[in-house]
Amino acid sequence: MKPLIPSDLHARPEHERFAPKLMFFGDPHGDFDPVIAAVERFQPEAIVLLGDIQARRPLQIELQSILSLTEVYWIHGNHDTDGDLDYQNLFESDLADRSLHCRIVSVAGYQVAGLGGIFRSKIWDPRRPIDEAAFQSSDAMRRTMKSHERWRDGISRKHRSSIFPDEYQRLLRSGPADILVAHEAPSAHPHGWKAIDELAVKLGVQLVVHGHHHRSVDYVGEGLMPAAAPFRAFGVDTGSHLTWPRDEPGPGGPPQDVLDLATQVFGAAAQAWLDKPHELLDGQTPATLAVGGGADRVRSMLIAIQHGGVV
């Protein structure tokens, strides 16, 4: 299985020459400008949209300008079944076959597994044993519905973004994989699920990337998961992206994860903050301290600032 390394949660400065193999994009909700701009800038081999796509036109039209630059893959989110057009412009687009849901696909040299949709207790609450689910499959649900309750003679449109036990189990048996992309978060998130952890471990992935919660988060970097966890996990905010893998840091510079975290906190002003002498560091710059063995202290400062602390 391909070894994975830590990544960059935000776009790099213009002068850096970095062509990532993969880019993961948080929930577009119909706004594809950040996706198009990032692809034109970095030209990755492939991208994955992490759900809640809500294309206003068929997806291949929304992304027409970048289809010659990269391969497009996606999973669906709960809002992709909100309306008929949300559904049609995604599931019936020319890119319908690029769905990763309940599949493992070779993408940019990685085996990528996908789980779209969300857990809904009316279907299956994964905190309960799977055999206690109200419906094991969409077909089982359909058989209980009257004709007027069906949508296109199938289950309701809404529940086409619900995760059914048979889908989950089918993916569980499909491994191994390198990366799991899901709309739902792992259990390290306050609203995440142990079922995502169990899926990741069973598939043997080293990386889990999710959308849904509209926040960019490095679970290990923020101390929400131990570094010894069986996989790294990242959430990606709407309008933001995760690049994978990162380029190697240059000699003599701060550790790459410190640069990434500074970019996450300060954006374009990250380098200026790193290069400015700080009174709490006895007049040293954060960059100098990080290079000289004080990277943990700089990380702590950045995390405090990120969460509203004054440093």
C-alpha cells in the first residue's frame, strides 16, 4: 500500500511550484469558483468533491473549464437530494460514473474508497447493532412504501442520500484501500461516528477525509487524535481544499506542518507572522524558534490563536 505523508490544508503561495496528485474540496453548495481557481493554479492529477455539491447546472457544465486539466471524482452529501435539480445535476450528469460511493477506485495512484450520504436514524443508527436497523437496504424500504410515497418508483428522494447497512457492509468487504473519503466525520469530531473509524480500520486506509461540517481540521495536529492512531483524519471546509501529498519542506525551514498551520490561521499573512519577532519568544521569530527545536511551542501558539486565544 502506498505510504502517505502529512498534507497542506490550504493553497500555497503563488511562487511555489507544487503539483499535488490529489485535491479534496469541501462542500461546494453550488459555488465552484474556488474549485476551478485551485485546479487552474495547481493542476492536480485528480480532485474529489466531498459532498453537498448542489450543482445549479449539470456537473460537467459547471466544471467544463477544468475537465481537460484534471480528473473529477465525487461523493454525495445530504443536501444533494434536497431538490430535483440538486439530484439530477449530479446523479444524472455526464460525471455520474465518477461517483466513489461504495466503491474503491484507483485515483492518481491511490486506492480511494468512498462513502457518500449521512446516517439517518429512520434508516440506521450505527450506534445500534446493524441488525436492528429499520431497513437493511433501499429495496427493503421501497417494499414498505405505497406508490404515492415513492419518487420515480423508488424510495423518496431524500433517503437516496441516507446510508443503508447493505451499502456500508458492501464497502466494508471491498478493501484494502489507501484513502477513505466520506461525507460523515470520524468519531474524533463531536458529531462524528465510530462507524467511520471502523470502516477506515477495516479497509486499512492511512487517510480519512470528510466534508459536511464546514470546518478545516487536522485531527492529529489539533490534538483530537493521537499521532499513533491507525489513520490520519482531516475535515475540509466549504470553499477550502486539502492537497495530497505535500511537497517536502526546504532545508533549514520550519517543519511543514507548522507552515501549514500558520497558513490555516493567518492565510496570506502567515509568513509575515512567522518572520516577526515575538515578545513571548524573547524577541525570536516563530520561524527561528521552530527551526531551532521549538516547533511544539509555535504549534501551541498557533492553535491558541486559531481557537480564540490572545498570543
